[in-house]
Amino acid sequence: MTLFTRIIEGNIPGRFVWADETCVGFLTIAPIAPGHTLVVPRAEVERYTAADDALLAHLSAVAATVGRAQEHAWPGARACLLVAGFEVPHLHLHVVPARGEGQLSFAAAKPDTSAAELDAAAQALRDALVATGQGSHVPVSVGSPAL
């Protein structure tokens, strides 16, 4: 069982902003920028190239939706997508609101981000998802992937 499966199942806390039957979105604990979200399939798929086309299409669509909400929540930022997959053997897309390519480096990750900052970013993104018409996919609480 991967770290992400343990988060999805509620065994490890997560700051969820998106949930549907196929995937979830939650904030990383070491964000490159406020609102940095991981879009993760519920099923354990080891890496990007192991996913079927339908799953990749769904994850991409969700990432774009989260990205639009990030742009709403952090005006002036552009939603960017990174796929690396080295740190956890469970496919995940990084959706990062950034103001320039220089920000798009995992070396810029901030593992010392406070719980209060992470909670505020999660709430801002959840509010933006609701404001942009995606309220049906926003989990009932930040700590749960349930709808």
C-alpha cells in the first residue's frame, strides 16, 4: 500500500480539495507555491506510463479544473503541470500555481510550510472550486476524500 493510498483511505491526514470516483486532489506538505495540489488516482498505478488512456484523460481534465481554480484563487498565477513520479510509486500530477518557470523546481519546495498556511491554501482552493462551479467535487471536509 502506497503513502497516497494511506492518505486516500484516511490513515494519514490529507488536505483534500477534490474527490470523485476515480481520483482525489490534495495539497502536498512540501509545496512549491501555495495551493500546490497533487491529483492522484484512487487506484494504485505505479507511474504515468502505466496508466491507461482513459485514466490519463480524466486526471488531466481534473488537473485543468484544479488549475483554473488556482488561477481564480491566486490572481496573476498560471497553473502549471508537472509529472515526476520519483518520490512515491503512485501516479500523481503536480498542479502548481506559478508566476514564472523559475518557480517550477522541486528544489523550491517548502517542507517547513506551517499547518496554518497549508490549511489556508486548501480552503482558498476549495472556495475557488466552489466559485468556479465545481462544488459537487469538493469534499465535505478538508481532511476527507468523501463527497
